[in-house]
Amino acid sequence: MFKTLIPARHPYYPTDIALDGFSPATLGMTTILSAFGLGAVVVVAAIWLLSGTYRQLTTAERVLMCWFAFTGITHFIVEGAVVLDDKFYTDTTGNILKEIWKEYAKADSRYATRDSFTISMEFVTAFMEGPGCFAILYGIAYRRSWRFTLQIMVSLGQLYGDVLYFATCYLEGFVHSRPEFLYFWVYFVIVNSIWIVIPSWIIWVSARHISSCVAAADRMTRPKAS
């Protein structure tokens, strides 16, 4: 006698997507968010204290170091994990990285369904922009002149990727996100908007610094009127 296979129930949208082997989150939402938040606070606090030992750094530069440390670790470790693990939703061990993605997939199920654009974008973000953030940390700490160019490159990559991320969801009618305020407005809109606002500011500040340096160099090399 044949048994009818019933698809595993999951909390993701659209509700009819098939996720074979789906296993509900082992940890509660509060635990998952607290773990991520605590990790972020520890990273930022550690970099803030460490950067204080570099007396030549301004407050703005120390804030930038905190940002690039946080976003670099987020890209390389957290986003890198979802790129490398295409079955995170089947995990039953309570691994915090897998639990984070089980929770976030409620805001965007494309991570669970392995949408080609989303995973490709995250690959670039994790393994190109992530290391780029770490290089910027070194550049700021030791005041390397190339740091401004790299800040623009990495921040532009973040901005470009995030704009496409939002645009593809918009064109598809936001069908991949649960409609609740927490998942759509907080997880999807507000959290992702951080990577539009801050990179835009960094691009502007870095471009202005490069422009002022070029202008100063031009004045120094400009032939004097006889």
C-alpha cells in the first residue's frame, strides 16, 4: 500500500514552496536575536576599545572601524554560512548560524529556495566585500592612503547589492516575505536599509576627501603665472 507524501509545513512565504526535510527552529526567536545582538555588541565594543590604543585616530575613524568590523564579520561569517549551506532549514542541532537563517527566511524565503540572484549576490558580499572590510580596518588603523578608495569600492558594492535586492523583491511583488510587521518592516525593510544609508554616507565622505586631496595637489602643481 502506497503512502502519500505530505510536504513538511514551514513558516515561509509563498506557503506552497517545497522544502524537503524542513525542521522548525530549535531556538526561540528571542534567543536567536539576542545571540546576534550580543555578538554585534561584543565586536563593536572590542574594536572601539582596540582602536582607542591608536592615538592618531579620530573619533570618526574609530566609528568607521567599528562599522567595518561589524559588517565584515556579518558578511563573511553569517552571510557566508548561508551561501555554503543550501540545507540550513533541515538542521536539528541548534547551530546559531543556521537558526539565524531559519528566522530571517521568514522575511525572505529566497535564501531557503536558493534563488540564483540572491545566493550569487551573497557570494560576492561574503567573500569579496567581507575581506574588503577587514582590509579597510587595517588601512584605517595604519592610515594607509588607499583606504578611501577601498571604502568607496566596498560601500558601493553594498549599496548596489542592496538596491538590487530590494528591486527584485519589488518587481516580484514582495511574495517571499511574511506580511507581519516584524518580518516585513523590521527584518526586511529596516535592517536591510542600514546597508543603504551607511554605505551612502561613507561613499560621500570618502569621495569628498579624495576630491579635496586632488584639488590640493592640483594647486601645488599648477604652473605659476609669470
